[in-house]
Amino acid sequence: MHKKILFVSFFMLLLASCNSDENPAPEPLTFEPELLLRGWTYDTILWDGTLYAYDHNPNCYRDFFGFRNNNEQVYQFEETTFLNAICSSSQTVLTWEPVGNHINFYFGAGNKVDTYEIISLTTELLTYAIDRDIDKDGKNDHLIITAIPYDPYSSYGPKTKKNIQLKVFPTKLKF
């Protein structure tokens, strides 16, 4: 009888600990996800202490990305980059999730493909950090990217352009 009581007590304790782990408290957000809901274009990139302008194709619209969250496009992220002089484009569509101080990106059902660490976010400026191997040395480089509102097809929000004379960043950013 004593073993049964001990076993039942242990089993109840095990169940209680499992149940509390199933639903951990969500990490509080450090930014307002609603401010993301627009089109953005890459503006500047800070890499290894040097600030660069993003290298947009001068013959095309600027490379851009955007966040949506509505009935038809629930937590949808789109990125469009223009590849050549005749403005052929490449588009990536992912699902996004705001968590704490970052955004997780997923391809398909739960396959996490990237994370943006949100540094600051207003209606006019998005600043975030990513890690990419830019110089092809096998190590990720820490990049800080600024983006400004941009909507060439009028599908997100207001158009904004910003002209800063900077060196051109040496490569395209792609997933």
C-alpha cells in the first residue's frame, strides 16, 4: 500500500511538472508588431563599423519587403529583389512571428529559416540586426540594417524615399 501511495504521488508530481512546461509564459514583446505592417525598402547596412547604402538596381524599383497580417494573409512576409537590368525579380514568401525582441521567420509549417532582432521600430524607420556570412569566411557577420517605408505597387502603405550618399554595400541580402 505504501508503494502505491508513493507511486501515485510521484505520478501526480510528474504530471504537474509536465503540464506547467507545456504552456510557458510568452516572452513579452519589446516592439509594436502593428508598426511592421507596411512595405519597407533596405536603406543602410552597418557592417564591421562602416555604414553602407544598400545596392538597389537603378533601372528597377528598389528591393523591398513587407509584413502583412489580415484574413487572407495571416502573418505573411514578402521580399522582392530585382536581379538584372531588365528587372527580373525574385520573391520570397514566409510566415512571421513576433517574439520578445525579435521576429522569427518560417517556411511552410514550422520550419524556422531566419530571425531578425528588432533594435528599433517606428512608422518611419525599422532598424534590425541579422547574422550572415557576408565575406564568405565561414563565420557569420553581425549586420545592422535600416529600412524605410516603401510601397511601389501601393499594396502596403505610404511611399517614402531617402537619399544619403554612402558607399554601396558589396552584396545583396537574400534568404
